Amino acid sequence: MLSIGLSDILFSSMENLNYHHLHYFWTVCREGGFTKASVKLKLSQSAVSEQVKLLEDHLGQKLIARTTRTFELTEAGKAALRYADTIFSTGQELLDFMKHRPSINQQVLRIGALGSLSRNLQVAFLKPILGQEAVTFSVTVGDSKRLIKLLKEHSIDIVLSTFPAPEESSGELYTHLLSQSPLCVVTSEPKLKGDLDTLLKTQRVFLPSSSLESRSDFDHYVESHSIKLNIAGEVDDVALLRVLALTGKGIAVVPRLGVQSDIESKNLSVLHEFKNIKQRFYAITRQKRFPNPLINEIVRSLR
């Protein structure tokens, strides 16, 4: 008795589908037309059109409704494009994984870090691997838009950020909470005293910009207490906030993590620590779990 399993059916289907034809169709859709696709593929327009026609014949479905100037995807074409996106993005991920796969004796971690991110957090993130000779890492600093693009392109493994992944990428990227640090008001002037509201009203204040998620919570506190701030400056870099606090030219509102070493060395004093306002720090990846064992090790140490 002949028995045909699911794997036999799948294998048979894979043999019958010409992925070259599917790739031509996918390229036409991505490039927005046959002319641009032919340039991309370095083929004649008629050759590309013929390959797509062969795919349609094989599938028994019209995928593209052609006109003299434009084209439109049919319902079957839209479905085929979704499958093609999955197939070829997965294929690219495989190539990228193999290309950057470390040798037996070497592991590589490619990190993207938001420019405004606390340097203390970056060092804390790297600390578990700094002493491992078999591990090398690279850190790319940039804005959120650029780093998310690099992550999607598989050019980096993880993004360290003060914000979660953008909502439009929720099905593609995943946010992992690494740690959180209370927002505090600090000064380098040891004699400076007073209650929080009075200090915020009378002293020049250095503030984090909206690039820090906790800024909106601080603004809410100020508005609810009818405080008019004497703002000396707003910056999106925690490291710069720290330096400004050390100048003694004003008080600074900053995540405690960014100035912890200065507090311990008594170069800075904490005038107030907000118990309910915390800056969260995130890791953004392409997967729900961490396939890279290095990331697993680091995240466990931070948590």
C-alpha cells in the first residue's frame, strides 16, 4: 500500500514551483512596474513579462492586471505577493545569518544604540562580554529611524533604545524591557537646598528632550503643580545632561542611571528622586526570543 506523507506533498510542491518566476513577479511588485524591474534584473522588459506570464500559467491565476501605463494586482496577485515577501525575506535572513555566522571559536554581536542613550547603560549592556576573548562586538550609534532600518535589513542584531519599537513595525519587531531608572534632579552645588517645586521655579534647569520617554511624565508633573520653569537648555543626550549638571550653571533633570557614578563619587547630589517617573530602556529585536546566546546572557544580567 502506497503511503504519501505531508513532507512528500510539500516537497512535491516545492519542486513544481519555479522560484525564478516568483522572484521576477516579486521584483515587478517591489519596483512598481515591468520597466523598473527589467532594469533591476538586467533583463529585457519582454523577458520579465514572459517569466511572470509563465508563473501565472503555472498557478492558474491571473496575478497582474496590465494596462498600457500601469499595472494592478488581482486578489490572487496580492496573496501571491504576501507569500513571496515571506519567502524572499526569509531567504535573505538565511543568507545574512550565514554571512555573519561566527566561526567555531568566535562570536560576533552587532549593536545599534540610540544617540541619546545613557553611556552607563551601554557599558552595563556590554559588561558581561567585555572579558570574553572569543567575543567581538560593534556599536553603531544613530537615530531611531536609521537603527530600525538597519535592524530590518539584518545589518545589526539588536537596538538599544529609550523608546519601544514603532507601532507600524509591531508584527515585525519586538520590544524587550531591559531596565528602568528613576528620573531625578541633580546639582553639583552641595549647598543648594529647598523643596522640589521651589527649586524648579527658581533655578535654571537643564532638561532632557522628548527623545526620552520619561520627559512627558515630567511635563505632566510640572503642569499639574503649576510650575513655570526657567529652562536653560534641552538636550537629547543623557551624557551631555550629565556634563551640564557638573558645570554648576543649573540643576539637571536626568535618569539616575546616567549619573550614578557621579552620585557615588559625590560630584553630583540628588535634590529629588521621582518615585513614579522612570526612564525605561529597551532592546528591540526581530524575534520574540533571542536566538543569539550572547544577547540572552546580557539580558539576563541586566534583569
